[in-house]
Amino acid sequence: MNKITEVVPFLAPVQILILSVIVIPSFYVVWLSLHASSFGQSATFVGLQNYIKVLTDPAFLLALGNTVLIVIFAVHLELALGLGMALLFASGLPCRRVLLVAVLAPYAVSEVIAVAMWRFLFDPDVGPVTAMLTWLGLPMLDWSFEPSHALIMIGLLTIWLHLPFTFIILYAARLAIPKDLYEAARIDGATPFDAFRRVTMPLLGPAIAVALLFRYIFAFRIFSEVWLMTQGGPARSTEVVAVYLYQEAFSFNAFGTAAATAWIMVLASLLLATGYVFLLRKQVAGNAH
Amino acid sequence: MRTDKLAIGLGKTVAVAVILAWSLFPIAFIVMSSFKPGQDIFAVPPKFVFSPTVQHYVELWTGWGVFFTGLLNSTIITAGATIIAITTSTAAGYVYSRYSSRMLNASVMFLIIVRLIPPIVVTLPLFPIINAIGLNDTHIVLMVLYATFFVSLGTVLMRTFIDQIPRELDEAAQIDGAGRLTILRRVIVPLAAPGILAVAVFVVVFAWNEFLFAFIFTATKAKTAPLVISEMIGSIDGVDWGVLFAASTVQLIPVLLFVIFMNRYLVAGLTAGATKG
């Protein structure tokens, strides 16, 4: 017991930062979400009205739909690409370290600059990628007018920015699989495809689950890419949940509904997190054997 | 058999070429275009041979002084956030590594759960509070916000790295009469340097590039470089692509070199961060 009080000064800075910047404000958001309030007005208690208002607002439902679309489209495509790349790297490549660093490069790029790149590359008038698509006889992405095209752009951009993360998680997990297992599989007469199905996939399972959950959680809060690309427009058609929240709070001064949106986001993340923690526990237990 | 091997080799080469193009082409394109004279930027197909010019950098320097203030702000904020995050997470990671109790274990779980709260959530209550205490548009707000959103990952990472340092070293130092703070500074910190660097990579990259908090909590004095670049993108009288590419290059190159040089620590941090919490 004595020991614990002695180590408190070492823990206090981290805990104070987290409590004062994240935890207490988050609970205050709960209070906000149960009240109707705006700048300079005193709040009145309204129960769950804000939540009902948000959940029945067509703009929110559209934003939620867009978010889910981006999450499902981007995260799974990203996982498939990351997995393919991890297996390619593990199969033996020359200058692996150099290639690895090249693949990591987008990790260093700010969302702001990534959006600048994408807006130029896919510019309907002067963009080189647009020119190439036209040259190949493919339709161009008319992202500033066509909401579905804008969402595809945002999805591609998100994949570009986060692929290094997914790739590294899967690659590290693949390298951790002992070579003996593949040797044994080969001796037993397994084809490379059998080895992939019976050795690689089951052993990569936990890493895939971790990468997926992390990316679900982080893709769900996507803001900057969308805001910088379209500001949610045209006519709020490309908003995502975080952009909806921002608009409610900072454009319409509707703090009550913004707070309700925030808690819907937190609850969605926690729900995903429960799955994550569960997997983590299982993995920790697995490591102990 | 030989044609098989050839086909596999060819397939791999193509795959690697596609991966390299995907990862590097957009970055190379920005850097290259920033040196292209005026109309060459818009040439179709893109010009890869051109007479390089620093004209856009001169325009950036003369027309966008605010960008260089932004870079300075970004530097100060990144340095501050990194120092706060590293010192606090190392201290906490040390305790979590060396001591164990029901309460400590519960608070690690708490750290992991906190990571799942989206940053935009806390802007709602913090915005009026920060305004009320007169801290909006200051460096310190962004330093603290950036550091806080990484201390939970930082602490868990530091615990993982410190776990690998033999306890016997602590005990030997303790017998020599060293206190906890001395052990942390003289024994743990030097040996946990790779962990500290891994945490530093995360915080530096995040703080240098972050948009949302900077957008909400700064206006003029503490405006960061990404925010100035976002204003260039949203410029009403049309985007001046040459200047935008020049500014993007200046913002990007330092952090890109940093990631390249620190790639080992980044990989170690990502791996440990994802599997250990």
C-alpha cells in the first residue's frame, strides 16, 4: 500500500492530462447532450430530445450512411491491399528495407497536403489522373459535383494515408510466424495455397482483427479529409458524422444536438472497442501458453 | 519450372512497381511540381523534364509570410507536445512496468479505453472553456491537446519497452542507494531510448500534421503550417497551385525525412502499440 502512494507522482501527470482534457470534458458532453443550449443562453434540461432530434434528422442519417460506406469500402479494401503487400514482402524481395521505407512514406503526409495532392491529381480540368483516365477512355471522377464520386475520392485518400499502418501490423504478424510451420506443411505435401489457408490465415487472424478494429474506430471519426475535400457539400450530401457534429456545434451553435452526436460517436467507438478489448484479452491469454 | 520462376519474378516486379508508384508518385509529384515553371504544372501529359525554377518559393516567401509564422508555430507546438508526452509517458510507463496491483491494472485498461474517444468530442466543452480563460489561439493549448491524445498510447508503449529491461538493474541501483527518480533517469531512460524514440515519432508526426484541433483552437497568433496550407486550398480567387506545392514541399520534407530516418522506431512502435494495447 505504501508503495502505491509513493509512485503516484509518476502516474499523476498522465492521469491528470487524460482526466482534465478527455474524460471530464467527455462527461460534460453527456450533460450538454441532455440540455438545449447555445452561446450565451442558459441551458434547459430536455432529456433525450437531442438524441431523438439527431437520430431523426435526415442530414445525420445521410452523414451516418456516408461514414459507414467509407468505413466499409475503405477499411476492407485497405486490409486486402495491406495483406497482399505483407505476403509479397514476406515472400522475399530484394532491398526490402528500402521498399519498406517507401511504403511507409504516406504515414508522414498531413491530411491537408494529401487533400491538396488529390484535388490536383483529380482536378476535372487540369488533373493528370483525370487526363489519364480520359485517355484510357474511363469516366473521370467529377468529385466537386457528384457526391458518390467525392466519397470514392475520400475513400481512396483515406486508404492512401492509412495503408502503411495496416501493412505494418500485418507484415509484423506474418514475420512472427515460425518458418518451421511452412517447412512442415511442405513436407506434408501442402501446396502454397494450402499453406496460406491452413497456416498463414489462422495465425494472422488476431493481427487482422486488431488492424480491422483500429481502422474501423479511426475511420469512423474521419473529419479532415472530408472537410478539406468538400466541406460536406454540395448541399451537405458528402457529410460524415464528425462533419455533421462540427456543423451543428460551430456553424449552427446547436451545442445540444452536437453533444448528442458526439456521444453517439463515443458509444459506437466503445462498442467496437469492446470487441477489441475482448480480442486483446484472448491474445494475451494466448501469449501466455 | 524455369518459366514458372520467371513468371513469379515478373509478377513480383510488377507488383512492387505498382506499390512504389502508389506510395511515392503523389509525393514526388508535389515536390516536382513545386519546381516547375508556371504553365508546365498544368501540362498534359505531365512533364517530367523541365527547367527547374524557384519562382514559386520566392512567391511563397514574399506573398505568404503567414506560412513561415505557421512553420515556426508548428515547430514550437511539436517540440512542446513531444516533450510533454515523452516525459509523462516514460514516468507512468515505468511505474506500470515495475509495479502491479489491481488498481494499476484497472487504470491501464482505462488508458486503453480513453484512446477510443474521438478527439472532436472534446472540442465541444473545451472550446468555450478555453475561450473563457483566454487561452484560445495560444501554443500551449495545442501542445497539451496533442500530448494528451498520445500519452495513453505512449504510456502503454513505454511499459512494453521498459518490461524488456531486467529488473536486476533497478535492484542493483537501489542497493547503491538510488531513489526511484534516479533509477528512472540513470537506468531506465538510457535503456528505454528506442521506446522513447517510438513515442516521439508518433507525437512529432501527429503534432506537425494535425488539422482539426488547430482549425478549431487557433485563429492568427498560433496558427500552424497545415492550417495555412488549408487556407491556400480554399482560396476564393482560385488556387495558386505553384505556391501551394512549394508550401506543401516545405511542410512535408522535414517530417518525411524524420520518418525515413526513424523508420525502425516507427515500425517497432506500431507493432507494439497495436498488439499490446
